[in-house]
Amino acid sequence: MTQSEPKAYYLKTFGCQMNVYDSERMAEALARQGYRETTELDRADLVILNTCHIREKAAEKVYSDLGRIRDVKIARAKDGRETVVAVAGCVAQAEGEEITTRQPAVDLVIGPQSYHRLPELIARTTTARTHIVETEFPGEEKFARMKAPRRVSSPSAFLTVQEGCDKFCTFCVVPYTRGAEFSRPVAKIDAEARELVEAGAREIVLLGQNVNAYHGEDLRGRSASLADLIARLARIAGLERIRYMTSHPRDMSDDLIAAHADIPQLMPFLHLPVQSGSDRILAKMNRKHTAAEYIDLVARIRKARPDIALSSDFIVGFPGETDQDAEDTIDLIEAVGFAQAFSFKYSPRPGTPAAGHDGQVDDAVKSERLLRLQAVLEAQQLAFNAQSLGGVLPVLFERKGREPGEFVGRTPYLQLIRVAADGELVGTTADVVVNDARRVSLSGVIAEA
Ligand code: 5AD
Ligand code: SF4
């Protein structure tokens, strides 16, 4: 009997950690179907793009990739090799059928709530000889149907605990692409976390578009908060670190703040997007909080955990933003002090309210404001890292570095740190003396015992 070559898939992930998590789950499901991964497009029998719709640039990148993929598909067809092209993720959810019109080489369009049907749909595309578009919100739990065992590629693993968003910020596509808020039950998350730890994870990052709105069912059928969930996961032996993202200021409850003081495994880092420091703009964004409320919230969090590192997202050039509004954002940044941050030019997204607002801001003005904002944020990031210089921090090593004998890990504050050492450090935690601090990373040496 001749064994046929196993089928190969090529999987490219765009966007946020939720997509990274979904891609890992798809990869696990495909492995179960006998597929192996390839990084060479022309060897792939199945190509999946797991896409992001959050800003126009991310979405457009998908179409330029699809153009290249079509060429490869045509070339492979000449050799008698079939290629199934699938578009997953938020562009799939938002654009559906339109994708196959714009790029007919696409065989399958599959939204984030339908991934448990991936193997079946792939099989159908090869017999259907027509496009399949699957972007329903079936309302059932996709997670439960994705039964393949968890693998870990890094000691830091992602675990999605919540999906969707009910906040409807006026700039954001997430409530449309990911749907209404849904929280996974505690028992399911606990079981998955244990599997991950068994497979070698030492840190788990709990993911959700609005993760601190988590309210999953606990073991007694009551509603558990994110703080309850974290307290439970902290009981898992071998799980050294717990993180969560992304949080909304309005859902930063007292028990979650207290968890930062009480649960040693919960790392002193918080990604808490504020978007703008102008109350006028915050109201137009439908953020449901003011600049002063955010600053007060930060003070309460710092009271519980004084050394906590704060991170945020910012949007510049939201419709109607004036120079004064942009200055208000700089003032907020100076009042808070961030360890790191992401900042973006406002990108009008089809179907969102802000795309139709008056006062769209000129791109040149957006660029100018972004540069100014980033200069302030970058100076804060450098200052934050400089505080670590000369100190000793516990580092969880996640991977080997580029240099021989170099390992890369993270401090509790999520700072990237490079350490040269003998032996194998990946998956271990060790105290490191910080001897160099740059804006994006630290360097250090293992502390003498
Ligand atoms: N334009 C620019 N940035 C956006 N974000 C979300 N939607 C948009 C948009 N239309 C940013 C927000 C959010 C992050 C994930 O992406 O800052 O927190
Ligand atoms: Fe989008 Fe976050 Fe606002 Fe939800 S809370 S609409 S995910 S920016």
C-alpha cells in the first residue's frame, strides 16, 4: 500500500491575540485531520488567511495577499494540484460574499463563530465546486466543538474566555464582526487551562475583546466574574503567571482591582485602552467614561498594586478632533504615565457610526498628531524601562534569541528581556539583574543564587 503525501496547509494570521488563539485552534483541528503545516505557499493544498477588519490597512492587506495566492493557485492547477483558499476572521465576517466577488480564487469564507465546522466545510469546497460562505452567528458554543487537544508552542499560552462586545464604540467594527458578548463557562476554561499547563504552559493570557466584562457560569450555575475566574485558575499547580486582555475602563470592577493586590500569580500589568483624553471626543466615541474617571480609576488600581504597568490604545484624528482635543490626550498621558501603548490614526470603517460623522480629519493632520503622541508615549516607555535598570526581576523565558546562547523572556511588567546564559532556560523562571534598558527591551544576566 502506498501512503499518500499528507496534505499541507499554509495559515497566516493578521490582527489581535484572539485571532492568534483561533489560528492555534484551527491548526490543532487540521493536525487531527492529518494536515501538516507549511510555510511555503506553493506547497499548500489549503491556504487560510485569518484576517482583521479593525482598520482599513489591515483589511486591504488581505486583498493584496489574495492576489498573490490566486497566482500560486493558478500555477499549481497547471501541475494538476488543487488549492483550497479560505478567508477566515473578521474580514470574512464583515464582507462575506463580497470577498469571493472581489477575489474569485477564494473557495471558502468562514466567520469566527464557525471554526468548529472548518474540516467539514473544507471537504465540501472540494466537492461543491462553488464558493461557500459561512458567517452565521449560530449562538452555540464553537469552543466545545473544537475538541482537538491543546498544544503549546510557547510557555506563554493564549486562552480565549470571552468573545464579542456590547460596548459599541462608534469607531469600532468588533460588535459587528464578533457579535454580542459571550463568556465561556468556568469549568471549560479551567479544563483547558489545565491541559495547557500539562502541555508546558507556565503563563496563561486570558483573552477577550472585552475580557473584564467576563461573566461566565461557575460550577454552581451562578455567574462568575473575571476576578473569580482568575482566583480559580490561580489554584492550578505549575501555572506561575496569569494575565488578561483587553479591558474596558467601565468594567474594571472592585473585585478585579483587589485581585491585583491579592493574587500573586496575577501579573502587575494592565492593558486598559482609553482612546482619547478629551471628554468631547470620548462622548462622540461612546466610550461611556470621561478622562477624569479614567485617571481616578488608575489611581484606585495603583492603590491596590502600586507598581502596576499600564498600557493603552489611542486613536488620533477621530472625527471632530481639534488641536485642543489632541492636547487633552497628551495631558492625560502625562497625568497617567504609561509603560507602553499602541496608537493609531482613526480609520473610518464601513457600517460604524463614526464613519458618517461630520468633521473627518485630514490625513496630514492625523499623521502630525500621531507623531507628537508617539513621541510622548515612547519617552514614557523608555523612562519606565529605565526604572528597572540595576534591579532584579523574575523572568519567564519564552524562547531562544537570535544570538547563540541568548534567551528571550518577559518580566512581570511584560517587558521583553534578553539574557545570555548556558543551558536551556525556555519554560523556566529565573531572577535576572537588569544591566541595560532600551525603549523596547531590556538586557540582563541571571542573578547569582
Ligand atoms: N480606527 C483606528 N483605530 C481603531 N481601533 C479600533 N477601531 C479603530 C478605527 N476605526 C483601535 C482602538 C482599539 C484597538 C484594538 O484598535 O484603539 O482599542
Ligand atoms: Fe471595540 Fe473595544 Fe469599544 Fe468593544 S470596547 S466597541 S471592542 S473598542
